[in-house]
Amino acid sequence: MTTIPGTVRATVDRLRAEVAELHAELTRNQLVVWTAGNVSARVPGADLLVIKPSGISYDELTPEAMVVCDLEGRVVQGDGSPSSDTAAHAYVYREMPEVGGVVHTHSTYATAWCARREPIPCVLTMMADEFGGDVPVGPFALIGDDSIGRGIVSTLRGHRSPAVLMGGHGPFTIGATARAAVKAAVMLEDVARTVHVAQQLGRTWPLDQADVTQLYDRYQNVYGQKDTTP
């Protein structure tokens, strides 16, 4: 049976608090309803992840309610059953070691694009900045095993986008941290809504690929404040 190594117990406690807090961002940004959606975080230095329990109200998501699992999805710590998407999250962490956070929502506009099984075209600088091009569509897969995770990985591996529109299901986002994955989920819903509205008004124009690459590089490597801690 997997246990939590003493060297990462403090990290696990911190991530349980952080993941609980980040779920509030999903409701604050209206990305989920009822108990749908989930955020998880990889535990650095151990083959573990922290994720929300299944079917629990967002008002009840305290740090103590978070579930710790190994990267096969087996519960290591926590009283509740983990999210039904745990196997998908675990597969992403196993196959993409650069990923530190995974988020799943059923946000209205992004999920509408999932229902259409159509990529969101890169027609805005904001999309070039955050997603590095179109937001891709992943395959339909049933919940319950790692099939969704396989679809996420096969779609996003080698792709600049941190978001995938899983066909007939909903969006998943990844990031170097759980907070980065939540940010991508918030940005995804915003561009999904804006591009939908624009297409109702008429034609939209894809950005030139060279411009997309330049915008993406600037946003990822120049934009914002730099850490000057010695």
C-alpha cells in the first residue's frame, strides 16, 4: 500500500489547502454547476496527486476533504471517494511529467464547442498569447477509466495549447501548476464565448501563424513581472 513519505507531508498539506481554494475559482468564474468539475495538483517529489472528492458540494470542499491518490488513481489519504475523473488526471501526470495541475469544467461556451466537436480558431491575440493557436478537439471517451486521459495526452502532447475540448464531454486544461491550469480554464471560457459571439456577427479572420508564434513567445517569456529573488 502506498503511503505519504515524510519528506512531502508538508507539501501535501499545502496542496490540499491550495486545491480546495482553487475550486472556489471555478464557482467564482461560473465554470461549473452543482458538483461538476474538478481541480487536481501533482505532489512534487512523490508519485501522488491531490484531487477533490466525488459528488461533494463546493461549499464543503475544505482542505481536509481533499483526497490524495497515487498515480494509478488509488486512494492514499482521505475519507471520501476521489473524483470520477481521477483516472484521467492520473494518466496525464504519468505521461506528461511537465504537468503539475489538471482542471476539468463544464463551462457553458467551451462545452458548447465540445458538443460541436469543433476547434476554437485562433482569431484573437488573447488566444495566441495563452493557447499558441487554435484550441484543439479531443476524442469522445467514456468516464470511469483512463480513456479520457489518453485522449487528453494524445491531443495535447507536442501542442502549445494548455486546453483541449473533449468531444461530447467538456474542456480539460493543464498547467505547470494547478493555479496555471485554473487560469487556462478561465481564459478558455472567455475566448470560447467571445469567438462564438463574433461568429454570430459574421466572418472571423484567423491570425497569421508567424504573428501567433511571436505573440505566444512574448506573452510566455516577456509579459508580466519577473522573479528577481536572489
